[in-house]
Amino acid sequence: DVKVTQSSRYLVKRTGEKVFLECVQDMDHENMFWYRQDPGLGLRLIYFSYDVKMKEKGDIPEGYSVSREKKERFSLILESASTNQTSMYLCASSQTGQGNTIYFGEGSWLTVV
Amino acid sequence: AQSVTQLDSQVPVFEEAPVELRCNYSSSVSVYLFWYVQYPNQGLQLLLKYLSGSTLVKGINGFEAEFNKSQTSFHLRKPSVHISDTAEYFCAVSEYNFNKFYFGSGTKLNVKP
């Protein structure tokens, strides 16, 4: 069974803190993604990675960075958290190839106070 | 970039009634199409996908969707809904030879007894 695991389901952080959201997949997928989900806005792509150490900006990369040192792990970093980054963050992965499904983790609820 | 439009943000329906959730996408290039479901406080799960072939695609939980190339639509249907179908539904598109997925803003299906 496919599995994408996000290390923290619920986090509360203070404004200005550095925040790490970790994601691990066990399917040997090349591609990994970080999305942000907000009511009425659907899923917006923050960053994605198509290989180890490779990354590409999505639609809303400002205020975020990512790290992919190993194939199975993709980290999202908020260098200095702000209240407008309070949101649900979803990690996902997919195999390279036409029509392959994207698989999601359970999500991480981040509240910045 | 693709644009995915889900015309209805909320759809209330009574149990055992039929339902259709609408999805339109922007691009005229060849695409793959997906519907995902998100239950409260969970990640997204694949309901069904269209890659090629028959334009009518059957998925899990009795859902089906029809691909209409001329109208660039991929509407989701179920002939008789259950309370357990209450969830948010997302339409997604990926283009041939690209690994990015574009999501609609979601439709909340609320099934009432």
C-alpha cells in the first residue's frame, strides 16, 4: 500500500520562528510536491521536486524553501513564519510518467500566532 | 499553465438523490484528468482518472465521470448518494509530458438525510 507520511499533523508556532515540515514517501517516487490548502482557494503548489537536490518553484513559493537530500524525503521550510502562513499543508508524490497518480499525505495543520 | 474551474463551491443534496459535480479545464492540449475526494481532516484520495480510451470512467464508491474534449469538461456523477459521501471533491489536470498537477478550488458535497 502506498504511503506518504507527514511528520506532524498539528503545529502551533510563533511569528518569526523557523518551521520545518517533513514528508517521507515509501514508493520510490521521483516527484514530490508541497501544496497549501486554504478554504475557497483549493490546492496551490508551493514547490515541487523531480529528483534529489532538484526543485522548482510552484505558484506561491514566496516565504518558503524546500530541501530534498534523499529521494524519499522532502522538507518544507518556513524561514520566518508569519500569520498569513497559517494553513493546511499537503505533501504528495508521484512516479514520473504519463498519467501517473499523485498520492497525498494526511496533511499538516500549521497555526502561526 | 492550466486552469481548472469547479463551478460549484457547495452542493447540498438529499440522500439517495443523484448528483453531478462540474469541472472544466482550460487547455486544448492533451491532458490527463482526475477526481480526488477529501474527507474531513484527511489528505486527498483518488476517486478516478481518465488517461485515454472510453470517455466514461468508473471509480470507487459508485462514482463515474465523463470526459468531453470539445467542452473541455470532466464532470463527476453518482446516481444515488449516501451520507458517507459528504466530503470535498477536487478535480485535477496534468498535461502530457509534465509532472505538474493543477487542482480546482474544490466542491463541498453535503448529503442530508
